[in-house]
Amino acid sequence: MPKVSKALSDVQVRKLTFKYDENGIPKPDRHPIGGVAGLLLYCKPSGSRSWVLRAKIGDKRKDIGLGSYPSVSLKTARELAREHRLTIKSGIDPVAEKRAKKDALSAEQSQQITFEEFAKKFIAKESKTYKTPQQVRHLSQRLRDFAFPYIGHLYIKDIKRKHLIAILEPIWETKNHTAKRVQNYVYRILQQAISEELRTDANPATWKDNLALSFPKASKIAPVKHHRAIDWRMLPEFMKTLRDYDDPVDSHPEAKCFEFMILTAARAGEARLVTWDELDLTKKIWRVPAGKYKSNKQWEIPLTDPVIRLLKSLPSHKIQAGRVFSTLAGRVIPDAYMSSLPDALGFDAVAHGFRTTFRTWGQERQRFSEEALELSLKHCETVGTRAAYARSQLVDERRQVLDTYNNWAMHGEQINNVTSIRGKSSK
């Protein structure tokens, strides 16, 4: 049993201080206080003094901190020391108990992060993986407009299924595409929070067998709307109109860009942002860099003779540096210019719809393989484009596809005994 020292008074405790060794160097000192076995005052040369209870816990002797002096008075220190000795006597380690409470408090505090706070961290992380600022803007805007008003102020751990219902109900039938996006964003954010142990309950934003039970099927209330596209038989007429629109007197750079987009079966964004360093006019290849546009690997697009002639006619061909297509002011051609051009020329279509025109032309009038047609659209993960074909890219066969397609687009004539529209209409 530890020795119980003589109980010191407040006055005596105030006089306790550190000590000096035989060389006159100050050293820390521990002073028995008495009143409770093992209660000490630890005095340092720095002037700080703190209470310590030295006690045997199990097979080990430990020092248990009771606070600093005089913030913790002599009377309070003795009371704390007695409580700890009773705790030890009952078989509980007060040091381990204190650590467990501290860890629990820390865990509780770490979970006290609101959805909006965590979502902003998620947006910052996602922005590094998105290819365009517009994608980041859409993510931020949808969360701000549709999720934050309902759950932005709630702690991640407190979000329930009813909150997701409240978010989606006002927009499920009127803005179904947006609603599905918002649900997916919230699901991913909460899933990330679960992985970081900020939430222990299941993800309330799960769709299958959860939220889906509370809403009618999207196909019933919001049928898929495909991009407006012209019939492939009208393509030669459109190309003639497009070329007449871009004349030397009234130049329209977006028309040349649009023609390039059609002849390469590219996306509007790819055509608008293509740079000269991606084009090899000698080898007739457009090398799309990995990570640019919608591709995670370098992609090669064949350049046909009509495309080469178009590129050589551009003012930017003289320097062959920077962007291939620009506005007259030297800026990036806006996506809106491209998308609205067919309507301006009197055709019911949008820019992206011309990829549908290409695909239906390939299905109805040609005998090219499904793989070549799909890869011409840079579709690398469809049923028709097995991994082996996607790796090889079928560049030679795709060149034949685009040569034939360009011939039809420019002249209204095709190989494989396809009758010209102009010839047929003149009979």
C-alpha cells in the first residue's frame, strides 16, 4: 500500500517549486502532497506546476494527470485523486476510460460536418477529374439549387430517406433528367462520407429497391428525347446549303467547323477545340490526346481528302499553330453557334444529331461492320465494340467508312450501288 504523506496546506503547496542539482542546474521536482496516497505536485523549471496521481493499475504503475495548479485547486485535486482511486479499486483503468471518452468525443465531433461543407470538398475533388469547367459548374449549380436548400444544413450522419424524397418530389416529373443527376450526386457524396466513417447508417440516396419505390418510372413520365437529326438522305442537300452559307463575302467560321465535324463524325466540342498539333496532314490522321474530349486514351481519327482540302483552305493553316477553328475575333466558337446552325439554315436538327445521321446511314445503306461504325463515333464500350477492336481502333476500315460517307455527303453518290438522291429526283 502506497505511503500516505503528511497533508500539506494551501500555503505550503504555494511554496513548492523545482530543485537544483549539484551543479546548480534547475531540475523538475515532484512533491508528495498528502491527504490521498500517491498525490504529487510536479514542478518544472519553466514555472509550470501540475497535479499527478501515481497509482498502480493492474500490474503497472502509472501517472495520471489531474490538471495544472493553481487552475485546479488543492481541494479539487484531492477530490479527483480519491475518485480515481475508487475507480481503480473497482477494476477500471481511469486513463483508458478517459482516452475512450476523448476518442468518442473526437469521433462525434468529426461527424458534425454538414452536407454542404462535405459537398464542397467533394466538388473540389471531382473538378480534377472533369474535362471541362462546364461540368464542374453543372455539378455545383445542381447541388446549390436542389440539394442544399433541403439538406445543406444537416449533418451528414443525420440525413434520412425522407430528405431525399423532399429533394426529388418537386422536380421528378418536371425536370426528370436534373432530378436523376441530383440523386446520383447526393448518393456519391454520402457514399464518400460513409467510406470516411462520417456516417454509419446505410446510404439513403440509393435508388434501386429504395427511392425507386416512391417515384413513377422515368420512362413513363419523361420519355427519352433524342437529339434532333436530319435523315441521311438529306445530308447532301444540307452540305450544299452549308457551303453556300459560308461564302468569301460573308464569312462564317462556324460553317467550316461544322463541315469538319460532319466529315469526321466528331462531336461538336471536339471540332470546336481541335488544335493543329493534333493533326498530321501528311499521314492524314487526327490524333486525339488521351484525357481530352470524351476519351481516356489516345484516339486516331482518319482524315479524308475532303477534310484535308478543307483544312488547307483555312486562314489558320498558314501558321498551323493553336486552334484550328476560331471566330472572326479569334475566340473559341461557342457551342450555341454550332447547335443552332442547322435551324438557321432551315433544317430541323442540332449539331450532335449529325452523329445519328451518320449512324443511320451506316445501318441502312452500307455493309461496314458494326465495330467500324461504332468506333467511327468513338464508342468504345458498346456491345458492338469488343475490347479487342477498341484496342486496335480499326483505323484502316474506319478510313474506308469515312471515305464512303464523305463521298455521299459531298456528292450524293455512294458505292455499293446506292442511287443518288439527285439522280432519282430528276427522273
